[in-house]
Amino acid sequence: MTALLDIGEFSLSFRTASGTAPVLERIDLAVRPGEIVGLVGESGCGKTTIIRSILGTLPERTALIEGGHIRVDGVDMLGGGKAAQSMRGRGLTFVPQDPFASFNPLFRVGTQIRDLLRWRAAGAKNARSGSSRQIVEAAISAMLDAVQLPQSILAKYPHELSGGQRQRVMIAMAMLPQPRLIIADEPTTALDVILQAQILSLLRRLAVERGVSVLFATHDLAAAWEICDRIAVMYAGQIVEIGPREAFFDASRHPYTRMLLASLPEPGRNSEVIPGGVPNPLKPPAGCRFNPRCPKVTAICSEARPTLAAIASDHLVACHHPWPANAQATHA
Amino acid sequence: MNWLSMVANRLLWVIPTLFGLLAIVFVLSRVVPVDPAHLAAGEQASAEQVQRMRERFGFNKPLPVQFASYLRDVASGNLGTSMYTQRPIVDDLASRLPATLELIFTALLLATLIGIPLGVLCGLRRHSWLDHLLRVISVSGLAVASFWLAMQLQLLFSMRLGWLPLAGRIEGFPPDTVTGFLLLDALIGGEAELFSSAAQHLALPALTLALPAAASVVRFMRNGVIGAINSPSVTYQAAMGFPPWLIVWKYVLRLALSTTVTQLGLILGFLLAGAVVVETVFDWPGLGGYAVRSILQSDYNAVMGFTLCTGALVLVINLLVDLLQMAIDPRGSA
């Protein structure tokens, strides 16, 4: 099956005042049609940079693409060409992290939704003519029902909505153009726990119903487990493991993944802290970037970067010394 | 806060503000070492005549008493009589106010017409040659003394090129007064020649006032646009494929305007202050020229009247600006 989102060998650096920081190293990631993939990692591991690369919102002056490709539905998203621009807001949409700041505060919610549809939605090309305007209004109205919002929010200003309502509008805007892929960047971090669960299940339900793929970036393992089909784990700009949701919790192979899981609080067990700290982004360790903190480290780990390799069906690990399947996490 | 309660709140502050303003100007004008009674009586006057003048205007009484009786007059709508024109100051001000308003509103219109598009361009093309050029021009535009600029414009357009009149407000008899704005009155009366004459006379003084104001509008719009472009809402819209022209000319423009509008009150205050100089250079029959003459002649009541009038004008302008701000920004942060 061909991938809908296809990221291959993608490397990116940021120019900073104190040197060049290799933020992403040879990222390989694919999202298949109809699939929800979680992109999990600590803050600063490069999740948001991958997302901004796909969406074309990297800071122009400082971001330096070193190599590789990002394609959505076969369209190259890196060159900034017409096809990529036309993909955004049509085949590819976005649910942002901060649903409050992502609205323009000076315009009504309805204005901002209608402008998206008028200019972006498939099948609404001549939305200024009477009949297609009715189609647009009907589509908006149906979508508000689907995300369980009253029609009255269209006449409101963003500051008059609650946090949960704002994120529901964001999901509605992501769904309305009938995209094939939605990128969601930590869409629930600004919300409380109960709202988080509601928003995530709403996102999952709508995506499954409509057959839309989702790339869901989060630092929250539990959230990823709630809604994802597959989970990719990142550490310091490298993808370390990609596996199905079940394998991720029961049969993860990469030492970092195991330690990440062990750091989760669980009844009857103390959470364990991963020793050491996140590497300096300007000078990441050579080879596997996790090697200074890894309990299984050997000489080769700092010499050669392990490549993502299939270790079981649909399960990829980038590690020279992966844990054997079904072994308990025994690093403590 | 809705706009009604905002207006009510502002109106409550009008009286204490104007009172404070009058108190300061009153004290300042009385500590100046000039004897107005002497000036009013004339150079040849005897000591006795000067003394009579003093008693007539009440200068012989203690300062608080003078101030109290002045305030009593003001409260009943009487600003006193000008020692120079011998007319009620209210009449003097009323006959000159429209000329000043026409001048500063035309200057404001010019400043926004020039400043807003240029500011947006600079914000969009930050660090381009246009941005750097306009930054130099706008910084010097702010720094240039307006009387110098006025005289340079007179030299070029009136003396050298002969395109525009040197000074004054109109050639021949003015049109019938309806609004007091000659341009509008000429339009209403359908008098094309008078309109063209009024416009030609207005051009240079309005431009002199408008250029420094345009410079600050450019600065505010530029910074507003840069702030808006870097805001998450614009990043979101770009990621969602909104057309760039829609993002800029609808969403970014409104954000930048909302920050610039808050500065309009300040800009209008500067225009009013600048009008004093510009009206003098161009012999424009407005409040500014009147104020300068009154100050030079120590015409106390006239100076106080001018202060009261412009103070009230600034309060009204700020109120209007805040209402405009509320109309643009629904969050009601005013």
C-alpha cells in the first residue's frame, strides 16, 4: 500500500547564533491512507519541526533542509511549489496546538470558517455564486453538528468561546475541506484532562468515519495510545521505533521506548526516571543520539547511526542492541 | 465594558481634566514677567492709566480670587474679552476653529493615505531596500522641524515652481458658511473655482503637517504588520492554505490597524500642536495663529481660551478614537 504521507531520509538544521543545530536526522516516517499515527517524544525532540516542514511554515531565515523528501499524496511539500500550496487546506489540513492564538481575534468565528471554505474547500470553487454559497453553509452547519457545537458559535468572536469549543471548531475546520490527511500538533495540551479525552475521541471518531489519515504529534503516551493505530517514537531528532499500538506497549524493543514506558506512573509501581539529560541540540552525540543515556550502550553505538529495520511484522527499530521480544524492562 | 458606560466614564473625567489644565496654564501665564496691563494700555500710557487697566481686568486682585472669578465666568460660557481684538474670546475661537479642524483633518487623511500602504509594504518586505529607505525617510520626517519643512515647501512649490499659493486660506470671497470647512462649503455651494482655490491653499500647510504624522503612521503600521505576521493565527492560516493576499489584506491589515488606531489620539494631539507653527508660517486663519499672537501679546484670556478649546478638542478626539478602537477590536480592551 502506498503511503499517503511519505517522509524519507529527511534531515534539517537550524542556523542559530552559536552555530548550526542538526535538529532532524534522516527521518523516515509513513502514514497510510485511513491510518492514525502517533508521533511521540519529549518536548524539543523535533515533532513540531517535522510538522512545520510538512505544512510549509518553517522559519525561512533559519531553517536549512539538508536532504530527503516529504510527500503528501505524491506531491512534494518541500519545494514550495504550486502543487504543495494547493495541497494545503485541501488534501492536507491542520489542527494546531493552541486553539486560542490560532484564531484571528478581530473576526467572527463564522467569517474565518467561511473564508477557509470559500477559498480552499474541494467542490466550493465558485463559492461566491448563490447556489454554492448554500452548499458551503450546509456543509458548515452539518460539520458543526458533527463536532457537537451549536450553530450560534458562527456569530461569536473567538474570545467568547471556551477552550474546548475552540478546539472543536479547529477540528471542524480541519475536516471541512474533506482532506485525506490531518496533521494534529499536540491538539489537547491546552485543555484539561476530561476535555482532552473528549476532543481525542471526537478526532478519532471523525477520522475513522471519513477515512481520513491523521498524524498526531504528542508528548503524552496515554493520549497516543487512546487514538493511534501505529506509534512512532522520536528521540533528539531521530526516529527510534515505529510499531503498532499493541506492540508499542507490550513488545517495544528500543531501550529508549522501554525507559519512556517505565517512566509512566502506574498503580503499584514507582515511575522510573531516565538518567542523564536531553543532548545539546548544537552538538548531538554521534551515532545513536540516545547512547550516552542507554543501559545497553557499546562502542558501535557512538560510531554508527542505527537504521530503522523491521524486527517484526510492521515493527521497525533503529537500535544496535534491541531488547528481545517480550522481555521485561529490566534496566533498573 | 460596553461603549455607553465607556462614554459616561469619560465624560465624568472631562471636568476635572479641564480644571487641571486651566489651573496649570493660569499659574504659568501669571508667573511670566510681563505686565499685560502695561501692554494693553499702550507704550505711552501713564502709571495711572496702567493702574486703571489693571483694575479693569482684575489683575490687582490675589491670584486665587482671579482664578475663581475666571472659573465662574467659564462655567457660564464666558471666556472673557480679548485685550487685542476687543471681541468676546468665544466668538474669536468659534470663527477660527473650523479652519484649524479643516487643516488637521485633511492632514490626518493625507497621513493615513500615505502612511498605511507604505507601512504595510515595509512590514511585508522587512529589511528590503524599500524598508530601509522608508525608515531613513520616516525617522528624518519625524525629526524635521515643521517650520523648516514649511518654508522649504513654500520655496519649492510657491516661489520656484509657482504651482501653489504662498499663504492664506482662499482667494476672493469664501463660499456661504455651512460647515465652516471651505472645501465642503464650496462643494455644497457648487462653486468649482472656490473649491480649487481652497484646495490649493490647503495643500501645502496640510502636507507640512501630514508628513511627520505619516512617518509615525508608517512606523506603527510596519510594526503592527510584523507583529501580526508572526502571530500564530497567521501561521495557522498559512498552513491551512489561505491565499496570501487574503491573509495580508484582510486579517493582517485589521490586526495592524487595531494597534495603529490606538495611536491616532496621540497623532492628532501632535497635529494640533504642529498646527500652531504651521498656521503661523502659512498665515492660516485658525486657532494656532491666534494662540501665537495671543501669547506674544500676553493676551491672558485669549491664551486660556485657546488652551481650554484645544484641551476639550483633545478629549473629544480621544473619545472618538476609543470608540473607533472598540468598533475594530471586539475584545473591548479599551
